Amino acid sequence: MKNMSVLTEKAKEQGLRLTRQRKVVYEELTKVDTHPRAEEVFQMVKRRLPQVSLGTVYRNLKTLKEMGLISEYKYARNYSRFDARMEAHNHFTCLKCDRVFDLLEPPNLNFQQILPKQSGFKVRYSRLEFYGECPNCSRMNSF
């Protein structure tokens, strides 16, 4: 599994142990595109490791984030969600069902107009978020 080789490589580079719990947390997070909260990751991991604690999941999410393997985002409701998709992408949050969707197609933005060169800012990365209703919630409201 490609994801596991990346995890193994990063752990070795950074001198970190590759515990079973860390592997399972990472595996479960790479299987989904739902941007789960820590409690949801805990429930996913608990199916495979019934003895795992919520604290262990939190610690492993923090370590995976520090390793550069996952991202942590705070959304409108001010809680963290985790994402194993590390390539640049934006998000759409449905205000009805609270799901977060990946938007892989980059929007056409002219960063020269947003941050002129003379501003002195050096952009390392950007994050664009959209909020509204997902197609499913929009359909349900139209009845």
C-alpha cells in the first residue's frame, strides 16, 4: 500500500516509532474523504483496535500532522477536522448537513491583484473555503 510506504519512510526519516495505533489511524484516515473529527477517527480506529483510547488517537493525529502526512482544519463550527489528502485543494462545507467536500479544481484567482508585489507578503500556501448547501441538501429543500 503506497500510503503505508510514505508513513514508514517519514517515520524512519524523523526517528519516530511506527506503532500499530499510528498505522491504523493513518490507514483509516486515508480511506475516507469525509474530513472526520477526532472523535470520528476514534470510532473508525476502535473497530480495528477495540482497546484504543481517545487520547491515543488524538496524540497520533497530532504526530501525523507534525510529520506532514495529514492536515488539520478548523471549519465554521470551530472544531478540527482531519484530511489525509495533502495535494493542494479547497473545501466546500455544507451548512445543512455539516459535511466537508474536497474541491480539486483550482479556482481562477489572480493573486497579483489580491496581494500586489509591493505589499511585502510572501504567500507560502493559501486555503479557500466555500460555504452553502451541498447538492443533496439542496435537492431535499426543493421538495
